[in-house]
Amino acid sequence: MIDFLSHNREAWDKQAADGNRWTLPVDAARIARARAGDWTVDLTPRKPVPREWFGDLKGARVLGLASGGGQQGPILAAAGAEVTVFDASPAQLSRDLAVSEREGLGIRTELGDMADLSRFADASFDLVFHPCSNCFVPSIRPVWKEAARVLRPGGRLLAGFCLPALFLVDEDLDEKGEIVVRYKIPYSDAEQLAPDLLKKKLDQKVPLSFGHPLSDQLGGQLDAGLLLAGYYEDSWEPGVSAISDRIPCFAATMALKPR
Ligand SMILES: C[S@@+](CC[C@H](N)C(=O)[O-])C[C@H]1O[C@@H](n2cnc3c(N)ncnc32)[C@H](O)[C@@H]1O
């Protein structure tokens, strides 16, 4: 039995050590601009989240859910929010703490599994910001339920996630420009990768991924009691992935918790 949480924690610590793009903290100039009201943050690879999705951030209690890396949390804090960054990787959280200390942002960090937010009381946040990361957990319905529980009535969940098409194809060939449909949705590296490829990911501490169906991505948010109020799609930069060049492979949603 693979312990996905422990494996992906170590794998993301390694991603941070290796300088993966999702682990690079924002610089002082970006924080200064955010303090002056000039900021954007991403839930997906390339398109910034529409500013109107945030509502009024001044003094808002924001939970960055699986959002470590010293990126969105510090920008939202510089824009006036009271930010808690929650992540499974100590190295990722250390990025947020480093920016917070450098810039005096007062960010709080919490280490844990996105599916278990039991340390937070009901209704303790005005906004949950959850960038693409639920591809690293086997089951996402508990994540939506917990996010909905910790939101106050009237609060918002902004989420990015991978669309199922990304997980259908052979990843190595896809990166070389060739589309070969090899897998099915729901997808799990642990269950569908060839044994040698899985062993390589385990040995080399590469994060293990899961491809969730839209019935869990969108239906799961609705079943958690949230109302979908915004949606857009996004892609990798051209040439990175053959499938992403042909169909958007990422989506972002804005969901409201009814009053
Ligand atoms: C692609 S990064 C996203 C964060 C990044 N700041 C961004 O710009 O999108 C995915 C994050 O999910 C975190 N993660 C993976 N599994 C997790 C889990 N079970 N619970 C909480 N965080 C997890 C990783 O440590 C990593 O920081």
C-alpha cells in the first residue's frame, strides 16, 4: 500500500529543492506592487484569476489550500488579506514563511492533508484559494466538503484543477508532441502506470497524480453545498503538451457558500 500523503510530501519537498516553477517565491517588487493594489494570482498555469472573483480582500480571512510555495499567499496578504497557507510540504511552507518574514506579511502556515481541515472551526474563513493541487490526492470529495465547512456563509471557494483529458494520454509521448490514449478516468498513477514507470516515480520521488472526473470536480463542489458562480479554462504554454495544444486541460471555478 502506498502512503500517498507521505510520498507526495517528500516529492514536493524535492520539487522545491529542485526549483520547480510552482515552488519559486515572489520577489520584493511583486509584493510592493501588490501593496499598491496592482496584483494578479493564478489558479491554473497561465490565466490570472479575474479580480472580481475575490470580492473585498481588505481584512478577509483567506485560506490558501495546498497553496504553498511563497506565491499566491504572500500576494494576497500584501493585498490586505489575513492569510493562512496550508500545505503538505514543509519545504513549500518554508517559502511562504520566508517571504512573510522578509516583507512583514504576518502569514500563518499549517502543515497537513488538504482532505482534513479539522484543526479549523466551521466558518473560519471568508475565502478559500485552492490552486491546481487536487491531482495529488486520491479522493477529492472530502476536500470540497472540508473547504465548504470552513467557509463562512457567503464565503467563496476559488479552485483550479486539471481536466480529465490530461490524464488519458501517455505523458512521455505527449511531451514529445504525440497523442496516444493509454489510460482511463478516474486515473491513478498507482493503478494504471506500468510497474516500471511507477517504480521510477516512487524511487525518484516524483509526485504521484490522480485524474478526477468532472462529476467529482464540479459535482463534488455542488454536493458539498456550494453554488458554482464562475468558470474558465486554461492550457499549458504552446508546445509543452500535445493534448493541451488541442483542448484546454485546466479549469478554474468560483463557488459560493449560500447564506
Ligand atoms: C502545483 S503546487 C500548487 C501550489 C503553488 N503555489 C501554485 O502556484 O499553484 C501543488 C501543491 O500541493 C501540495 N500538496 C500535495 N498533496 C497535498 C495534500 N495531500 N495536502 C495538502 N497539500 C498537498 C504540494 O505540496 C504543493 O505545494
